[in-house]
Amino acid sequence: MKELFVRAKYTDAEMEINKGELFNQDDFDTVIEEDTDCFDQDTGNLLFKFRKNILSKENTDNSYQSLLKLGKSVNNQRKAASGPGKKVSFGGICGYFDTPIKRFGSSRYTGVCRKTRFNRDQASKFEKVVPLLQEINKCYKELLPEEHGRQLKRAEMTRYRIADTCFSTITVNHNFRTALHKDKGDFSEGFGNLVIIEDGNYTGGFTGFPRYGVCVDCRTGDYLAMQVHEWHCNTEIIGEDYNRLALVCYLREKIIDCIGHHVYAVKGEGGLKEKLIGLKERKIPEDYIYIFYKDYTTKKLFGISNYYNNVIAVKGGNRLRNFSKKYLKDFDEIEWVGEW
């Protein structure tokens, strides 16, 4: 293992101007292809730790088969990292995620956490990925014990961590070249954990830090712990008939603020506002309350968006229970309060 000390060639403000731009391999002075710990020469801060061929083939193969379809999903969640003029990217997330939802009777927003759709609908596939995530977690712990310890402590304070790891969420990208960006929404005191799983031949796709002129050629079996709050991107990926999955493992920053996931389900025929007030008066715990209703007059009168974390609108009473059971797979506990 070698130590590499690099000096910033640009200020943070200068990099900000290039946010969302693409960088090529020619923009980097150094390509890392061996075990390396890289530091900022002036501050001593760690930029990344890279290790070759330390993840098992069995775990990477199983994860590739389980996550390939998810990685090919089209979404618009990463516009900032997609490059100039691009509005979509290919990828998805698994694990847990948090969403700010307005609560009934309050103007404040509270994080509402739940399983991702992949975990809900593809639970058996996700189980095959967990061993790799545990292996990544072990690498993180061994190489950055202090950072891992802080993140694990934070993760243990929530219900939303994956197995016994310090991760809540995995971003999976397929053949995706990221433009210059800094990650947001992850635990500010932690490090990003990146692994690549590939099939077919290609060149490029280096994970680069343009401010320092250094990039890393991370391939299948390799592990990269990187400071994702520093400006980073990928170089161009060149090849035909290949699949490149990039897995980024992290802990969501606000997931600690989630209100829980015990579900109280109430079938309501009308009078939505009165039912919501009734729930508050009965002091049902406010972890997370769903009310299934089919009163569209009430919906129009009060606005469904104001009660999103309390209300799911379902058309047709005969479909009510089947729909709710499928949707509520996100949660671990369900109590049917009944019809009021």
C-alpha cells in the first residue's frame, strides 16, 4: 500500500463554477490502479482509501444478478450529476429512504422513512445482496475505524439500517457517467463506500477528484472509501455490450429523525377532517398513521397533499384491503383500528 499526497489545484469556489460539467481522463494527472491512501497535502485530510481485489466473487456475482434490473431503471433523481442537458439517469436505490412529509395540524415537516420499492417488492433479491454489503461494511471498519464507528453509532439509533451494517441506503447506477458534484443527504461525518460490479469490456469510468487531478480505476472486487463531500465525477466510459454497476453505500443524514413505522389503518367513508381530529383526541401514537378513504368530496375540500402521511386515497371499496396489504409491505407492524 502506498501513501499519496496531492495538492489542490483549484479553490472550492472555482470548482463550484464547473458544477454539473463533465471531465475527461486528460483532466487528471494521476490514475490510481493499486492500493493507495490519498491525502490533501496541505490539510492532511483523507481524500480516499483504495484496495484492489478484496471483495469475494461469490458476493459480487450474486449482487450483480440481483441489482442489474434496478440499475437499469430510468429516473430523474440525479439530474445534478447527469451532465449538461441530461434530465434522466439510469439507476435506483435500495434499503431505506426518508421523505419530508407535512403532518396533519402542523406546518412543520417530519421525516417519514420506509423501505424502498425494491426492498418491498424484491425482498428475496435484496437478501442476496446483504452479504456483499456486510463485506463492504467490514472493509470500512478496518480501513476507517473512527469514521465507521461514528456512522455505526448513528445507524444504531434508528430502525432503518441494513442488517448489522452502518448503511441505510444503497444507490445503484448502471453505465452512468457522473458530472462534477458533491453528494448531499448522506451522513456528514461518514465516508462514501463505492464498489463496481461489471460484465463485458470497457475502458474509463474512473472516479475522479478534479480539484486534485487524481482519479481511481475501481473495478469488480475493488473497494473505495471516498470523501463524497469533495468535488468528484467519472470520466467517459468507452465500450460495447457491457454492464457497469456502481454501488454507493451510505447512511442517510436525516434518517435519525424518522417518526417510526407502526401503521394504524382506518377505513373511512367520509368526514376526513373529523376523523383526523378524532385520531388526535384518542391520542393514537403519531409514529405513522394511514387512513384509507374513498370520500372524494372530502379530498377535494381539504386537499390530499396536506394529509399525505395520514391518507391514502383508494378508488373502490372492494380493492381497499388488497391494495393496503401490498402497500404496507413497507412497514413491519400493522394494526387495523377499524371503521369509525
